[in-house]
Amino acid sequence: MELAKRAIRQRINQLFNDYERGERPALRRADAMFPTDSVAWRVNGDIVTMMIGGVSGLLLQMLHPAVLAGVWDHSDFRADMHGRLRRTAKFIAVTTYDHAERGQAAIDRVRSIHDKLGGRLPDGTLYRVSDPALLAWVHVTEITSFLAAWVRYAEPTMSAADQDAYIAEMAPIAHALGADPVPTNRAEAEALIQSMRPQLKADARTFEVAQLVLRQRVGGAAEDFAGGLIMAAGADLLPDWARRMHQLPTAPTTKRTAVRGVQRLLDWVYTGSPNRRVWPTEVLEWPDGAPR
């Protein structure tokens, strides 16, 4: 049984880390940017809810024409949509759990890339990826989606205070990336989302990117089955108004039940895993030979 758990963990770790480039899972460290008892540590460590939230957040982000243009103009999204989701997951893992210096280095790297990118919308309007308002939209859609997925599938009784705390804890990351304004509680996050709605639209490019997100394949039959459930759950998590803009149906309740089944399976798979251990500060790299 333990061999089966390790095999599944290793396959999942390979999906989230580019082993050919030397990437390994982020160590959970006591000297991370967030303390070990933070709400962020609790929410950001669940693979299933983070992937669901990542899909939902990406679909929301793409409704802003300038954010969509940044993806359209400056990424190989048609060939590597999985890579985009994987890089987002890696960024969250490193900034939440790894050494604080590595977290800051990841932030600096992303910001330096954003500073170089821009272009024109189809109507000729100039945009910059580093625009603080665009970064604020990306941030607020991402964290509210992560939180919504966590509440729906992992902690339905999560207190309002803890939900506010999560948004407040994630705010410094957004500030460091150059976002403005940055919400610090649920009410501010919802107000920011509502304030941006008049700027949102869905067109042929939006639908193309959304379908690439929702129809991507990542590996074998088991991975694609679980991935299909997660993609559907991400679409289902969207606010009603955003789902209508994307012309997506509400997922049947049976799919939510299946997603919870996948989540329980992975929770069992990762029980006792080095991925969930808090490593001592003297351990700097994923230990060679450590069971995955």
C-alpha cells in the first residue's frame, strides 16, 4: 500500500515540477514567508482545491481584455496551458512554504518579467502587464478562487474571520508584485471584483483560451479523468455572472461528489509524505533519496 502511495505522489510531483530542469517540490520550512500556523499554510497546501481555484481564477482573469491580451501576446498558451497552471502552482508553493529568500526571489523574477511586457488590445488601446490595476485583478480573482474552492471542498465551516485572515495574509505578495489596490478582507475583495465588472468582456479569443483551459490533457487515463473533474469544478466555482459570460453550464452535483472523492484519495496518498513535513532550517534542498 505504501508503494502505491509513493508511486501516485511521484507522478503528481512530476506533473507540478519540471524534473528535467531540476525542479523539485517546495520544502515546507519554518523560515518561510508565512508562519506555519497561518491560514495560508492551511489553504494553499491542498492540491485539489488549489487546482480548482487556479482554473476558476484563470477563467475569471481572462474576462479582462488586457489580461487576456497579455496571455495571448506573450505566452505559448496553445501548446503549454498546463505549464501556465503548473507555474502558478509552483509560485504559490514557493512563496508560501519555501525559505523566505526563495519566495522573494520568485516574486522578483515574476515582477521583472511583467515589467518587460505590454502591447495593444485589438481596438488599439495600449496595455502594460505591470499595470497595478491589472495585477490587482489577477490577484483578487486568484485568491478569492483559492478560498472559494477551499471552503466548498475542504472546510465548509471555515469562519469569516479566517477567510478575512487568508485574504489579509496574501496581500503582501500582491503588494510586492506591484498590485494596487490590494484587498485585505472579503468585503474589499468583493468590492474590487464588482468595480472591475464594467471592464470585462467575452469574445472569440476569450472562448478559445477558456476551452484550452478546460479541455487540456496532462497524461494517462487516470490523470485525465481527475483533471477533467477538476476543470469542471473550476468552471462550476465561477460566480453566476462569470459563468454566463463564458457560456458555461452549472456542473451537476454528482461531479462535486466525485471531486470530493478525488480530494479524499489524495489526502490519504499524502499522509506521511515528505511534502507535508516541516523541514529544519539546515535542510536547503529536497533530500536525495527521500520518499516522494
